[in-house]
Amino acid sequence: MTEALFNIFVFPGFLFVAVFGLTAEYVDRKLYALMQNRIGPPWFQPLADFIKLSAKEDVVPQNADALVFKMMPIVAITSILTAFLYMPMWGSKALFAFKGDLVVVIYLLTVPTLTYFLGGWYSRSVYSMIGAARSLTQLFAYEIPLFLSILAPAMLADTWSLSEMSVYFSTHPWAILCNLLGFVIAIIALLGKLEKVPFDIPEAETEIVAGAFTEYGGRLLAIFRLAIDMELVVGASLLAAVFLPFGLGYGPAAGFALYLVKVLFIIGLISLARTIVARLRIDQMINFCWKVVAPLAFLQFIADLIIKGATR
Amino acid sequence: MPEREVKLTIGPQHPMLKEPESFLLTLRGEKITDMTVRLGYNHRGIEKACEQRTYIQDMYLVERVCGICSHSHSTCFIQAVEEIAGLQVPKRGLYIRTLISELERIHSHLLWLGVAGHEIGFGTLLMYTWRDRELVMDILALISGNRVNYGMNTIGGVRRDITAEQIPQILSAIDTLEERTKYYIQVGTQEITLRERLSGVGKLSREDATHLGAVGPTARASGVNRDVRRDDPYAVYGELSFNVITDEHSDVYGRTLVRVGELMESYKLVRQILKQMPDGPVVVKAPRKIPAGQAVSRYEAPRGEDVHYVKANGSDKPERVKVRAPTLANVQVVAHMLKDGYLADTPIVIAAIDPCFSCTDRAIATTNIDNGRTDRMDWPTLRKYGIDWYSKQGIDFAELNRKLRTMRESN
């Protein structure tokens, strides 16, 4: 019982992911700033923002559905935390693992976007509603490429379990190289999921203020922002587990250090991507995802099918 | 998004806007079907204030019409005053005026490039251009002592001379800026997302640009070959050689190309000015009282043609000053460019005319055509309206006024 509570609240649960998420936000912001010729925030800035927001009053708009409005940040953070429990961190085995955990993780990572939609929609403000509608429109554009790109290595390893996948890839190291295209696609889709430039359309500041989060403030916004930071960590961990499953046989300590390096590397790639491009329009984003990214994801899938047939 | 119309107000307070202004958009999904602009949040009554102050005071006031093109307005005003007074400004003074105006154009266009980047979510472009803009700001501070309101102009010339030591510093900064601008041209023409976001957005045909009276880079990007510097040369532009940049894209991308092209021309002009600048005095003594008369002065500000009208009556104060800032000429085309566009393009289309709303703002008086009633109020009516409004809210000023009176009397 104590161990379970420790796992949920301290490691690898809430406390660890929260600290890691805030660190990830710091790394992202600092890299972004350095690449833009700025100094960037000090290391405690994300934590300071969190504390400042938490100290503020919660305001629920008069027209909003108060229950949904207050529930959504908590639902978002819970689903992300749950997804993290299935991430392998210090080797090929996660804390909780079963056959098919990959599908559960992907499912749990879709829930936050739905909470942004519901939270925004039930705020009953024009900006929030447009932002909410955009989140959902965007969801349909990036989810398919993301699923396909993660499905390809899973199919190659012939399993739905993250742990078994990493076991397969450590015995067949060459197979990692087959999925480089999938890795790029997954990074693009992750940018869409995390609503970062060029896909920060749902919260385009200069158009619709803060999108779905316009009416949020105080503790509720703090929780939402923490959830987004954690989503960054969980998304990067998922990609690290699926696409970079090397160096797993050196014991827990080295494995954990390597895991951190991999996640930070993926966060670095995300910062780089958002430094060098402008925000797309929603129609351009959907065109790009369906006409370029999704066919490429199919290509990756077919390539893996052929490789699998050839090596059998 | 359900296919019904949504009314979205942008402004007067909105992250898109740098100044208070209100745009009411009617949306069908992400498409804009209608738009109305409401001016008047930032009216400061500068024209009226000018009539109550002397010419010297007005010069400082007019310089504060706009925070970015401060030199444009003060030069435009002073040109009109000098014309009425019949003053011959020394050549060196005119050269220094022209130098400042070109440096101002450089800083304004770099600022615009950054704002455009910000509006389309390209933060890096904003950070880079504004970093480089510091170079030209430093040069302006070196020459005039100020970064924004230079205070260089005076009636009959300029207040400060340029020393020989300053010239190499200016030239080296211009060289660096030219190098960086070439890089931005490369980014602008090769970065795919940037080009995607700017091309085909905010279309304005040549006919519409002429018909709606667009000025400056907005008009030139639609192929209207018009520039006061060449068509009606003031200061020393008649002695300098430069190209007027035009473009046939007729969209925001074209406006970007025109502005970066003008940056390159401005670097050329600054070098020419420093090379050709003659020696001599920079200012002639001007009379305190300006003889009766009137004059219109035109000036090519970074945002387009600026027009000032001054009427003098022989005293030390002008009888009437009228400012037609370039944004006033351009603001009409915004509604036209936004029609049938996307909501996502609104910020960049509005930003593409490089608006300066506080320069433009007018006091607006409407008259109801049905009953002929105006919304104008005289001072006693406004006072009464205010008191009634607050008493309806449950705030009574009668008690406070009585207290204030007793306090004053006891003192």
C-alpha cells in the first residue's frame, strides 16, 4: 500500500513528473531563447510561474459550466500521469507493463486534447470556443500520422507492449534505423499534440488571445500549464521508448541517465523546430498533415511490412 | 465549427494590437464575412493643442504625434512653417534632416519586420530584427542624443551638427545592417512557412489601391509607382539617386519585399548623404512671429505620404494645423483586404499597412440620419450625464462635494 502510494505520488508519479515537466519547460524555453539570441529565463522560472498562478484567485466565468470548467484541468493531469506509469525509464521494463500498454498510452495521451476542447467550449467565450474548435480540428490532422508512425515499429517488433518492443529492438539494433522517417513524423505530430509552433494554432496569441485557456486563471490555469509540461515529458518519453530504444543493457542507473538524455534530446528537437518556422494557418496545417505527413507515415508502415517479410 | 455567424471583437484590448483600436469581425467558421473598424480610442487633440501654443512648442508637440516616425511629423510641420516664413535652410542642415529621416526609415522598417514575424508566430524573426534595430537606434542616439523623439529639427534648420568622428561609426553600423538585411531577404524568400503565410494574403489590386487612396509601401506593393521623395522632392532628395521599390505581388508578401527593398535603398542613401554633405552652418535664425499665410507640406514617412497643413496669422501661434498621417489613408484598405480572408490572417493583414493608430485617431461625431440628433455633448451636459450615471450606480457625489467644499473653506 505504502509502495503504491509512493509510486503514485512521488516516483515515478506526480512529484517526479512535475519536477521533470517544469525542468523540461525550462530547457525548452532556455534553448528557444538561446537560439533567438536572448538570455532566457532562470532555472526556477517555471516553478515561480506555477507558484504565482496558484496563489491567485480562481475565477469561473458566469456563463461557463462550472463543473466541467473546474474538472477539466484535473482530468488532463490525471490522464497524463497515468500514461507516464507505463513508460520504461531505467531499462526495458516500465513500472507497470502489460500486453497492449502502448495502445493505452496513446489513448491516454489523446484525453488532454479533449479536455482542452471541453474546457474551452464550456467557458462560453468566443475566443475559447474558436480555440477549442481548432484544437479538435487539429486533433484529427495529427493523430493518424502519430498512430501510424508508432504502429510501424510496433508491428516490426510484433507486439503491443512498450517493454517487449524495447527487448526486440535491443536484440535487433539495426531495426532502429528502419524507423528514422517514422521518428521525424512522430516529432511533427508531437508538435501538433503539444500545440507548439508551427502548430500552436489553437492558442494563437495574436488571433484568439490564449485559445481554449483564455478564461482560465489562477490554480486551474496552473494545473493546465503543469499538465502541458508533463505532456511534453510523456510525449518525449514515448518517442524515446519507441524510436530510440538503444543502450538498455547497462543497469538501472545508466539506463535512467540515458533515458533523461534521450528525452532532453527530443525536447531540444522540438525547441529547434519552433525556432525556425512560423505558425501555419489551420487549413494549411490540415493540408500538410493529410497530404504530406500521413502518406509518409503510410510509406514508413509499408516499408516496415516489407522489411518484416524479408527478414522472416 | 458550426456554420453559423459568430461576431468576434478584436480590441480595443487584444494581444494582436499594440494600440487601442476595435475591429468587429463577422465570422463564418474561420472565414471573415464582414468587418467594421472603430477609431477614436486614442484621440489626443494634438491639432487643437497646436493652435494654443507657439511654433517652437508645437514642434515638440508634433514630434510626439507618432512614436516611431517622430522625425517625419516634425519635418513635415516645419517645412510648412519655413515655407510660410520664406526661410532658406542651409544645405548642411537639410542634409542632416535627410540623414535622420533615412535612419528613421531603417529603424521603422526593421521594427515592422519584427512585428510581422510576431503576428504570424515567428518569434525568431522578431528577436533577430529587433536586435539589429538596436544598431540604428544607437546611431540615432549618437547623432541626436535620443532614441525615439530626436528633437533634431528647429525652425530654420537642425539643432545639432554631425562631427567627423561620428561618420565612420555610422558607416560601420550601416555595413553591418546591410549584411543582416541581405540575410533577412534570404529568409523571407526561402523559408517555406513564412512564404506560405504571407503569399496571397490581404490581396489589394492596383485599381483598388488607387481608388481607396493607399499610400507608401502598401500602395507600392500593389504596383502603384508613387513616392513623394522622387515625385515632389523635399530637403535634398533632388540631389540624391535612389530607386523607388515597387512590387507586383499585391499581397502581404509583396509588402514585405517592398520594405526590405527600401531598407537596402536607405543604406545607399545614408552613404550618399554622408559623402555629399557640404560644410557650413546648419541653421538660420528664424523669426518668433510667422507672417500670415498658409502652406501644405508633403513628406514620405516610412508608412507612406504624410501631409501637414499650417495656416499662420502673423502671431507666434498658428491659426490652424492639420495632420493627415499615412495610416489614415491606409486604414480604409484594411477592411477591403480582410474581406473573405481567414481569421488567422487578420493580425498580419492589419499589421501589413504598418498601422499607427494614435497618429490616425480622430474625434468621431455621428449624426443620426433619421432624427438629426448628434452624439456630441457640451461640457455642462457631459458633467450632468456623468453625475446621473454614477448616482444610478448608487454613488452620490453630492456628499463628497460638500466635504471637499468644507475642507477648502477651513484651509
